[in-house]
Amino acid sequence: MSRRNHMLRLGAACGALALASAAVAQDRTVLPVPPAPFSGTIAENVLDSTPSQPRPVRAPAGAPNVLVFMSDDVGYSMASTFGGPVPTPNFDRLAAMGERYNRFHTTGICSPTRAALLTGRNHHNAGNGYLSDLPAGFPGYAGKISPQTATIAQVLRLNGYNTAMFGKHHNTPGAERTEAGPFNSWPTGIGFEYYFGFNNGDSDQYQPVLYRGTVRVDADEGQGRMLDRRLADDIVRWVHNQKAAAPDKPFFVYWAPGSTHAPHQAPPEVIARFRGKFDQGWDRMREQTWRRQLALGIVPRGTRLTPRPDAIPAWDSLAPEQKAFAARTMEVAAAQLAYQDEQFGRVLDELQRMGSLDDTLVSVIIGDNGASGEAGPTGTINELRSISTHDERPAWLVAQTDRLGGPMTYENYPVGWAWAMDTPLRWVKQVASMLGGVRNGMILSWKGHVPHPGSICPTFGHVIDIAPTVLDAAHLPAPAVVNGIRQKPMDGQSLLPSLAACDPDKPRTQYFEIGGKVGLYHDGWFLSGDDGRLSWEPLPPGGPRPPMSWTLYDLRKDFSQGINVSAKYPQQLAGMKALWEQEARRNDVFPLDHRFGPARSDLAAMAGGRKHFDYWGKEISLPAMSGPYLAARSFTVKADLRLDSASASGAVLAWGSRFGGWSLFLDQGRPAFVWARSTDPQEMARVVAPRALPAGSVQLTLRFVSHGLGQPAEAILSSGGTELARGILPGNVLMPAGGGETLDIGRDLGVPVTDYRTPHGELQGDVPRLTVDFD
């Protein structure tokens, strides 16, 4: 080698070393970090040239792995970790290694809490003021995370982390959950390199509709394993592969199981452990939990047990059969949480076995809001069928007691249990004006950074604090620009300093709002603005423009929000109301909408005003509520079929599931139609033609005739202009259930509407074209 070439290579090496040193102090406020300039030399011949080695962005030295776990609809006091009646030994184990936060808060409902967790911004500020299923045309209610509020997954991935998400993602608008996308609000579009889970509000635990990335998982994958176990299995598999490929690269895992959101389902052997454990009822259970919380120091001495609201029945007012049903619903819910805790323990054990747990910051948020009271005073075996109409037959409910928790029920417990699972606080999920709706237990653990393992920290915390805490641990700034888009400042604060020194009196201001119910925390005071709507009702008593009731609480002396001091401190009340309005305007909270769930829906608008729909071929699946609403209005379905034989079986068009849906199908060649508002035989109907269709090309027509809202409907089957069968349906409206169910052509995936002679209702033939036309 010539002296000249030797000097060139030496210079290049020195330059690369200088660049590497500079990268350590590189500005990370603009993401992605610009690539280092070429530092080699280029001659005419490659043998005389010096390549520049690529230098991928690496996480800062000492940046830990991160595991963030958030369960669903678990109230403040359900888990034993926070004094509850359900043993959760693995959460307890983590708490013994870390620190518990007994004044940690969420937003009050699913999508908003998840957006706030991932972005570190208030939920309206991130565009998720309400459920993503019901986006509205206002800045705070887009139903998807704003590009101005990049997620912690985006920030970590662009700073040298591997990122993966498992479980529930409830931040994609319903219309965007199809193969047409757009996919920028799916997990893989907001920073997660890998995703395995369900992209909706809830999921059946036995037959879930799952996605890997943006591709639907084969229906036969994972048969025989409950959903929570499948999520844990996949986390272990992913971590094994990630560490095999990049042992020195930190990971960020976000794990959001759908339990204990309805449907409450669990393995029979786990349910059996809780037989008789809740026979004392919710009034006594709440008192027992309160006393346990006081003894454990979960709540401070002197904490009051707030009284039962008038709208929740006393346990002793229930008939014996109602008590048996209600107790069983709680046994199942408890089993689901216990099973969730077991899966969390399996992942914790594996990280420990691999030697990775010591280098992992773990945050466990036990619930994304308060416990769910949406099933009302009686409870339900069919969550979405009863989301706003609580008229299931009492005798039918009681008859299903022994089937609760299995694949034939989609249960949610009575509001009395939700209230008991939020001990000692007031009210339940959705009620952002009361602590029972927005206070959840949280655990933070990181070996070597918790001077007092097992301690309880009463500092005010909020789900928006998780992202800043993770960035603080990773020695990373909150970026000012991500992918060319100027970012909004984070609203949360790092909780990392509280591990070393917990400050219960740290100044803090935090607003709350869900569905028109509002709250404001400010330096120990809490303002409540309530519209009177019960969490299981579609509207407040005063309608969509209700009067508001304003109350004030001094949480420094009143942990459970039990004493209204508004009359004693009128000036403080006025000042808090003004501050709430200021925060609301700053965060795009207005306009308020006091309607709940289906009351916000416009069924015609869901289809974009369309009356005609074309589907070309089988193996088509669309979210059940993002396409045409196939009930209430009269419509006609025409299916061009190509049948393998005159005895062909399988679904032509299936919409929803046995818990709410209908199916047009063939049974050994005979056209059939099943309508199921629920699994109650009185809410089902079956119409079957007496003769089979011939093999080859043939057309099948379904005529659905609606006789007015709330009235029976009629289903008429015909082929080639000849009527084959007709039947009266018990109603003309149903809610396709559950949350991930689909409109399927040529098959029936997820939970089926009815039993078929072929696996998943696969049609023995083809559907070259199917049309739907509304009158």
C-alpha cells in the first residue's frame, strides 16, 4: 500500500471515530436522527477506496428495556395488590420489587386512556376525546392519534429501540380497520415494528379476531388456547428472537390484554377456584375490601367508605336466583383477572430467567379506567346487545348461570360489582367526574432505582406521565419534530424522581372529561361536574343538553371524595370552574357531547349515505359496523353463486356472531337464514328452504323487509324469481357483536352466527358477485 493510501485510510478511521464520538451527544430533538455523512474515500477502483461503515442510531448508554402493561376495566380495588378480593400474586411480586402508586389516574374510558398513555398528552390534545369507534369532526375527537403527538413507540424506535405491541389497540377509527386502510393509525403505523392483537374495543377470549401487523391471523391458529395465554406466548417468542438478533439493543414492549373488559371468559378450572367466594354480595365485599385497604396502607387512615348510590340495588334486595347469577358473574370476572395475572407472571419469569428483568423498567397499570357498570343493575350475558337497552329476559339470564364464562356467553357483571371493585371510591367507568371512574392502581419497578421496594407513593400521577417517565429512564428528550411534523409539548411529567423521593404534595393540575362528565384536580382540590347520566344509560335525565351539578372536594383530607365542600368554599368552587374551562379550551375538549355509545351513532352515515354495495368474490371480511348496517331498513341481497354440488354447504353472507348477527347460508344445498339478536331462543329466528339449489351457477336472493323501528321484520328467500321460503323475525334491529366481528362473504370468521357443516362456514363453491341494495 502506498504511503498516500495509508494516510487516507488513517484519516478516514480518525474521521469515523470523531463522528462516533459526536453521535453520543447528537441532537435527538429532531427525529429521525439524520444519517452521518459519508466518511470514507472514493477512488476510481474499489481497491483504492475506503468504505464508510453504516452507524445505525443507538439508544443512549444505560437505556433500559421497557415493559408497559395495562389491563382493561379493572377497578381500583379488584386486585389484591391494591387490597382487592382477587389474588394477583404476580402483580404483588412486582409491587414488592417496586413502588405502588395509590393516587394514579386514567381518563375514564378505553380509547382516550390508551392515546394518553402512548403519547404523554391529554386525550383530547392527542385527538382521542372519546371512543375511536365514534370519531367526530372536531379537533379533540378525531378518533385517532394526531401526528403532532408522536407516540412513545415512535420516539423509542427512532432512538435505537426495538418496539412491539401485544393485545388491544382501540385507537383506529372503525372505518380504517379494513384491508384498504389507511394504516397510519394501526400499531405498525404509530411506531410499533411488530404487532399481535385485536384492533377494536373488546374480544372473545375463545375465538378472537386477531391481526399480526395489518394481516388477519388464520382462524385455526392458536386453537385450544385462551387469548390471554396466546398474547403471553407471543411476547416470549418475540423477546427470544429480538435478543437472539440484537442482544445489546433495548426493547419496548407494550402489552394491553383485553381482560377484564367484557366478555368475562376464563378457563373452567380457574373459575372453579372462586366458587362461593362472592356469595356475601357487593355491599359486604366493599366493606371487607375497605378494611383490608386500611390495614395494608393502600388508603390513608381516616378514609371514608362512600355510600352506595340509590341507582345500585342493595344485595339483600335481590331474589335468591338473582344472587346466584350475580355471584357467578363475579366469580368469572375474578377468574379472568387471576388468569391474566398468571400470564403476566409467565412473562416476568421468562425475563428473569434470561437475565433481562434487572435491566427492564416495568410499569403495570391495573385498569384503563374504573370497573365497568355498563351492564346495569342486572348484569348481562350479552354485552353489546344490552349496551343501552337492558331488557334481557330475567328467566333466560338465570338459566345461563352455569354457562357463564364459557364460549356461549358474552357476560358483564352487574354494576354493584363494578362499584365494589372501585372501593372506597364513588361510581365506576365513564364517570370522569368521580374518582371511581378515573383512579387506578399503578406499579413502577426498575431494579437498582427503587430505594424502598414495596412502598406506596401517594403522589398524584396520571397515565400521561408514563411516556415522560420512559424517556427520562432512557436519557432521551421529548422530540420537537418527528417525521417533519412539529410536535405538541408533552402534558405529562416523569415519575422517575418519585421512586427516590415521593412528594404527596407536589403541585399539579389535571382536567378530566368523558362524555360530558368533567373533573379537575388542582393541588389537592377536586372539582366535579356531572350531568346525571348513569353509565348504563344512553342519555342524561335532562337529555342531550343537561344541567350540570357542580361539587367540590378537598382530597388532602378526603381520599375517597366523600364530602362535598362547595358550600363552604364558594370562591374555590368558582375558581376551579374557571380553571377547568381554561384547561378545556387549551386541550380541545369542546364541544361536549353527553350522549353515550350507540346514542351517538348515525347508522346511515356509517355507510357514507350509500344505498348500493358490490362485493366481488368470497373471502371478503369487513368490520361489521364500518360497512352497511344490515338491519332496521329494508334491503335486498343478491348473490351469484357457483356451487360445487347440489349438497353444498357454507355461508354466503354472515354479519356479526351468535351474540348479535345474521347469516345467509346453505345447508346441504338448501338456502337458510338465521337471525340472532342474542342467544335467547325468543330473540332468534330460522328460515329454511324445503329444497336444494342445483350445482353450478345459480342466484340466491334475500329480501329483508322492515316493518318499522321496534317492529318484527320479514326474511324472504328466492332464486330465479321463485320464492323458496319466508319467515317472520322477532325484531328488525340488532347490534352485531362482539367488537371485532365482521361482515364475511363465503365464510363466517370469529364467533359464528350459527353452526355450519363446514369449518368456519367455508362455502363449498364460490360467490363471484354479491350485491346489497337498500330501499
